[in-house]
Amino acid sequence: MDTAVDYEIIIVGAGFSGMGTAIELDRAGVHDYQIFDAGDGLGGTWRCNTYPGVAVDFPVFSYQFSFEQRSDWTRVYSPGREVQEYAEHCADKYGLRSRMRFDTKIDRIVFEDDANRWRVTTAAGDTLTARFVVNATGSFPEPKMPQFSGIENFAGRVLHTARWDSSVDLTGKRVGIVGTGASGVQLTSAVAPEVAKLTVFQRTPIWIVPKYDAPLPARLRWVLEHVPLAKRALRALSQAYIETVVLLPAQYHKLFPLTRLAEGGLRRELAAQVHDPAVRDKLTPRYALGCKPPAYSNEYLSTFNRENVYLETDPIDKVTTDGLRTAEGVEHELDVLILATGFHLPFVSGVPFRCVGSDGVDLHEYWSRERTQAYQGVSVPGFPNYFSVFGPYSYNGSSYFTMIEASAKHIGRCLGHARRTGATRVEVTREANARYFDEMLRRRWRQVFWQDTCGIANAYYVDVNGDVPLRPTLSVEMAWRNSRFPLSDYRFENTPAS
């Protein structure tokens, strides 16, 4: 029986999820891995998203690895190019580039029970084998492309924020932006001053939260670089802010209904910034704060006071040769159509490649039938030797780096134990997974997502079963449990299956 493998571990994704996992594997003494990425370089989301105005949504002190903190950020909410530079720095410092393979999209993985290995097929048709596969494609692996009728006939340029073409000059153009999520909000504020006319097509208004952004003075950057523990202290303060302002109201809403108090302030901010009462009304959400992620901006609302900016809330009927036509028959002539329509989340739309586990079970079908679930967001019973960084009930709404480090610790602990014991098959038990899933469902009643008005929010993280697979815990608990779960929750076998 052939049980040999090309790689002990294949990591899919060269963004922060993949790099964080690789660094943790090296720490666990596991070095035989290869990182594959569909793009032409590392960085994941931050390599792809280069649209004007792109920036982090959390204070940057929390948007970095706890073990690799940068001291020369220029702003509290840093621009995307600095985050990409940080990704490049991490790859160099931790020696990851030599183990990365780009322009290689993973199309399908199939588990071979008789050999305890994965057969991995790329989009180019190449076939590889690996003992273990780590899905580190992150939270936003695939952009969501709306199926507008007639879009192929549009005479102008069509762009997606996640596939930005910097050669397209928007100066003096008639531009349409479809979408008012985080990307749409950032882009709208950035391009409004330079275009001739900007039409924003809004399906659902979004809560806009002001952010305490400012340039970081040179003196503070010097302190962070030279004063012992200064970076750790500032990151701790940043984390405390996120846990208090974001996670506590979201995950413990029934106990601390702080979002209801915040709504009044946000409505007052909206009234102060938007002059036209009709436009202000269109921008006012009818659902409770927290039903879907808010956007963070200090400029977005006031952008609609500009004479060259128009807010369209009538549904889009079709794309014409010259622009977009609404359901009421109004046609907006455009030179450039920009799709800020978001992404397919892995635990909502399925992983970005076909995954067939033990006994021929398809992961997407399993989740559709059994509900979306994974033990600590990392492992699924029936899918041996397969781990996810951003699986169901892994992310709690904090900085993605807290989740990446927690999931990477979990994966590193499993694979480190497998290496020490010679195990060739590692699988979470159905009992452990059921126990964790039941706990997640039991604790979710406190979350903000279950308010009556959330049904009209069009939240992108609600799955086909009506679940919200976000982890109902604070970050301290997540980190603790992912690094200290009982190894007995897994089966470690060192002989091929019969």
C-alpha cells in the first residue's frame, strides 16, 4: 500500500492565516510544510484589496501578531499598504518565502482512507499528496460577484474592490459604487472629491461608527521602539477597548444592552453630518445596531452633502450599455462601475475548494445537512487530518489576529502531538464536536444577532440554516481553550485505516 506523501502538510493560503499557522508549526517542531496560494504573492486580503481608502477596521495595535509587534505604524487605523508591508516583513523574518508557492489555486482535496492522506488537485490539473491539509484561506477568500442582468454589455469599466486595477483613473469620471459595506464606505469617502459624479447604490443602510483615528506622532513611535514593554502595554489597551466596545455588546447583549445606548448617539451623529432630511432618512438603518457589522468612518456620512454625490436606494434592475437601470426605470449613466459587494464567507458559502472527507463525504453537503459546525472552529468529524483557521465558531468578532493565533495554537498542538507519536491520522471525535456545538448553540442567546429587527439587516454571516457561526465568547476564553483543549478530544492513529 502506497502511503507516501509529497508534503507532510499543505497550507492553503499565504495571508496572515497561513503565515500565522506556519510560524506556529515551526515553533511546534513541525517543519515539513508547503504554503500554496492562488495569487501572485503573499498577503491575502491585503494583497488583493488595494482600492483607494482601504484601511483596517480596528486600532492597528491589535491588528498584528502579539509576538511580532511593529512600532512604526503611521496611523491608529493604518492604511492597507502598511498592513501589506507588515505581511512582507513577517514572511521575511520567519523564513516563510522559500516554502510558498504562488499562482497555484487548490481546486479539490479528497481524503484517501486507505493511506491516511489527502490527494490535492490544483486548478491547473496537477495532483499532490499531503498527510495533513490546513485551510488558511482566511475570512475573505473569494469576492462576491453580483449576477446583474446585462453586465457583459456595459461599455465602461467594471471593477471589484477585491480585484482593484490601479491603472484605471477615476478623475472626472461618472462612477457608480454598488454596496455600502466596509469596502464601499471606505471607497466612497476616498473617491468622491475626484470624480465628476458618484452614484452610490444602497440595498441596506449601514450603521456608521466614528473612529478615533489620528496620525501617530514620531515621539510615540520612538517610545514604542525603545521603551521596554511599551508595545505590549499599548496592545493591551487596544485589546481592552475592542473587548469592551465591540465584543461585550455583541456577545453579551442580553446582559449588557450597550448597543441600544449607542444607537442614540449614532443617530445624532447622522443628523449632524447629513444636511438633507430625505438623504438622512435613506441612510438611517431600520435594524438594531449589531445585527450586521457596522462600518467605521469619519467622512462617509458627510460625503452625501457634496453636489456630485447621489444616493440611489431603488433596486437595480439591469446593467445597460451606458450604466445601471433601477426597478423604477431610472438609468444612471456611468463610465466606471465598481462592485463593493463583499465576499463569500467560508462558513456561509463553503470553503473555496471542494473538500471530500472520509467515506466520500462532501464538506459543503455535510454542513448543509448537519448545520455548519467545527470543533473550536478548527476540526470537523469525518474529515481526518483537515484543519481550518477560520472555521465555524472560530471567530468572535475581535481582531482577526486573535482568532488566527488561537486557531494556529490549536493546530500546532494537534500536529506537534501527531509528530511526537508518529500518528498518521488525526480526527476530532464526534462526541467532542457535538459537545462544543451544543455549547455554542446554548450560549448564543446572549448575542446581539437574535433581535427581531435583524431579519431585515441582510447580514452576510447568516448561513443557509439561519445560524450565525460566530463564537459567543470573549478573546481570553477563546485563546485559553484553543491552547488547552484535551488531546483526548482527538483520535491519534499511527497505522493506515483498514
